[in-house]
Amino acid sequence: MRTMEQESGSGRVVLCAEGVWKSYDDGAVTVLKGVDMEVSAGQTVALCGPSGCGKSTLLHLFGGLDEADRGRIVVNGAEVNRHGDLLRLLRREVGFVFQLHNLIPDLTLEENCLIPTVAAGTPRAMARARLGELAERTGLSHRLGHRIQKLSGGERQRTALCRALMNRPRILLADEPTGSLDEQTSEVVLELLLDLAAGEGVTLLMATHDRGLAARCDRMVEMHDGRIHEPAYA
Ligand SMILES: Nc1ncnc2c1ncn2[C@@H]1O[C@H](COP(=O)(O)OP(=O)(O)O)[C@@H](O)[C@H]1O
Ligand SMILES: [Mg+2]
């Protein structure tokens, strides 16, 4: 039973994992071994840990891209499971930024960003206006008609940020969003990510193995031995 306080305002839990287990290869590799974590509305949280510890696995579960073996994943108060309706809802409420942008190289920046709005049934004029706004904030207004393959790594990740925010999600999951970029470009993209999240009141969960980047978030949690540990100093 949720309290009034949890239902409204910034203390509300928008991402919750309870006793989540996940293995691959028919149980040969167990990655998540009883993950418990909660993220409140408006927080920016860094999910840290070395490569291979299970950060992407957990983000995929939160984004409805994969399913837990055991335990509960709750997003905005609704449990994520096989039900199609919920997955449709998730696609609107949750934006995803991947390490390697996952844009379609042959399409233009604009075409890539409009795809999620077509899926969501947003009128085209409204979608274009939204893209105009996001492109301006990310310094990409002059690149709208460029094919992705002509863009730099930083521009691609900025495009991926725009695409993830097109449907005005309340939650943004970012999986090593600067992992493919050099240090200077990483800094620019992270800055934009945090600015956009703050500006739009979006809750951000970002996987990273870079502690410098992690320290810029409100909160840092560590994945270790398939579980989440919250450093006392965070
Ligand atoms: N689809 C998959 N099939 C089999 N093993 C996988 C799959 N996805 C991830 N793994 C394994 O699970 C572990 C955790 O992976 P991942 O969640 O990608 O870690 P991280 O994002 O922290 O680097 C790794 O050992 C990886 O090889
Ligand atoms: Mg990963």
C-alpha cells in the first residue's frame, strides 16, 4: 500500500527493484542475485561497477527490454512484466540512451528522432516542434537533415539524447552514455544530459564505470556480486 507522500511530490519512488534475479545461458551465468534498489522522482543516480557486473542487465529490466527470472521491477508504480499494455506505457514513460547510440546510420538525425513519436502516435507538427526545441538545446539545429553516418561521435550521442527525450519521458535510463567518447566530448554530453534531466524534471539512472562521471549525480550506487550496495559516503 502506497502512502499519499509516495504518490505525490519528489519523494515518490519511480524505479524499484525488489529481490531481482537474472541469469543467462539457461542459468549458467547468474548476473543479478537479489537486487534491491529504489530511485525517487527527480533524482540523478549513477549505477557504478566494473565492466560485466550487470549494469546493462539491470537497466534493460527497468526499461522492459528484458525480463527478470525472479523478483519485482516496478516503474512508476506499475510492475513490469509480459503485459503488452505496460510495455507500451513504458515506451512513453521511459527514455533509453545506449553506449553506442543505436541510431539508424542511413537515416537523418530528424528521421531517427521522429521514430519514437510515430510509435507514440504524436502529431507530426508537434513532434517536429519538440525536436526543434531539443535540437536547439543540444546544439544540433544545423544538423537535422544530416545522416547519422556523417555525424561525429559526440553529435551522435547528443542525437541519442534528443531521441530518448522526444516523448517527454519522466524517466531516463542511460547506459554508459559517454562510454564511446573521448574525455572532452564525454564532458559535454554528460553536462547536457544532466542539464536536460534537471530542466525537464526527469529522473535519471545512469550506468557508468567512471567514478568522475558518477560523482556528478545526486547519488551513487555500486553493483557488486550481483547486488546493489550504497556507499555510506554517497
Ligand atoms: N544476452 C546475454 N547472454 C549471455 N550472457 C550475457 C548476456 N548479456 C549479458 N551477459 C553477461 O552477463 C554479465 C553482465 O553483463 P552486463 O549486464 O552487460 O554488464 P555491464 O553492463 O556491467 O558491463 C556479463 O558477464 C555478460 O557477459
Ligand atoms: Mg554495460
